[in-house]
Amino acid sequence: MADTRLSRTGRLLQLTVLGTALSALSLSAVLSIDTLAQAAEPAAKPASAPATQINLESASLTDLPGSPSRVRIDQSLGVHAIKQRDGFVELDNAVLLKTYVYAYSKQPVNYTGILTPNTEMIEPPAPVQASAKEKQQVDAMIAFDKAHPKLRIDVDDIALDAYVPQGKYYPIDNRLFIHGAGYYFDNSPYHYTYDHPEAFRHLACADAAVMKTLDDAIANYQHFHMAIFATVLGGDAKTQGLLLRVDEVQLKDALGNVLIDQKTQ
């Protein structure tokens, strides 16, 4: 009898252990299936970012069409570093713009402000203390600037809107020619502004051949180059600004051919 009871007890124990093992196996299988199902499901697509709305009133001028702020930086000092073409000084870097501001303002020259580079870094660079030689170079540039008030500014990526038959002109719908808007190089606080340049926002054209060239380019979203010829009217070191009068604008194609040459009336 003892052997029978032990045998029955053993079988009960075996059945209990077997049942527990089967339950664990079933649970493991369920978990594995759920895991595989989750893995098989495609990953949820991230929510698409809303379309960026550009506010022209608050946009940085460095990001606007026609702004010449992305030109190569030329930190060389001295008159030898100034480029001229056909009697016009090419205004193409922050250092030259700074010297022009002081050349036409009544405030003392800030040599440190002229020599310290401008960056977009959070930590500003250490102020540069001018040596005697550097002061001489800056002074020579300022003297040169005073004798050369005629400037040339070359800009790229100019977009034109469709021709307006009633006015016989192509509109420039950006902030290139807006009275009071400031333009600068290399994140510099020194800037130049145009005195009432609104007339150059409409480029007059009546030449049929040129109009066809422009219309085809506009239809294909092609942009243009532009040369702006201006005269210095004054400078203010307190506001770090140079005031210019636009005298002439030349619109050019990619090869440099002049398509429209418009002068102040």
C-alpha cells in the first residue's frame, strides 16, 4: 500500500510539474507572438513638420534674396586690398564697409571695432587691439574712402516676377531696394542703407528680344546677377551705418551679359 500511495503521489507531482511547465510555455509563446506582431507592425511615421512661414518683416537680411552678405571675407588691411573697377570701388567685405562708415562720419575711429572679426558664434571673439602699423593701414584706407565715394555692389540670386504689361516693367519682389532696410557682411553690425531706392524695384524693359530672354528665364525659375552703382551720402559711426544713393542698376544673365541697364531718372 505504501508503494501504491507513493506511486500515486509521484504521478500527481509529475502532472503538477508538467502542467506548470505547459502554462509557462504557453505564456512564453503568447509573449513571443505579441513581440513578433509588434515588430512586424510598421514604425509610426513621425508627424510631418508644419510648413515654415517666412516673415519678411522679421527675417534676417542675410537670408533674403539679393543680400550680398555671403561674399568671401577679405580681412586684408591697406589700400592695396581695395578693389576698383571702372572708377568704382567694389564694396564686398565688412572691413571695407567699416572704414567707409568712419570715413564719412564725424565720430572717432574705433580701430578695435574695425579689426575684430564678426562671427555667428555664441562666444564673441576677443577684441583686437590695433598695432601702430594696423592703425596706419586703417587710416590710409579711410583717406582713400573719402576720395572715392562711388561704389559698386555685386549681388547674385536675383529673382524677377512676371512682366507687368501696364507698367512695362519687371518687379523685384524682395527686400533688395527698400528705403531704410540695412544690409551687411558676415554678421557685422556695420551696415549700409539705400536712400529711397524704390524706383529700382521696377526694372523697365521694352525690348522684345530681352523680354523673351527674361520671360523664358522666369518660366524656368532662373535667377540673375546684378551690379548696383551707388554714391555715398554719409556715415554715422554711432548707428554703424553708411547711407547710399542708388544711381544705376544692371541686371545680368549667368554669363554676365547686361539685360537691363536702369539709371536714376
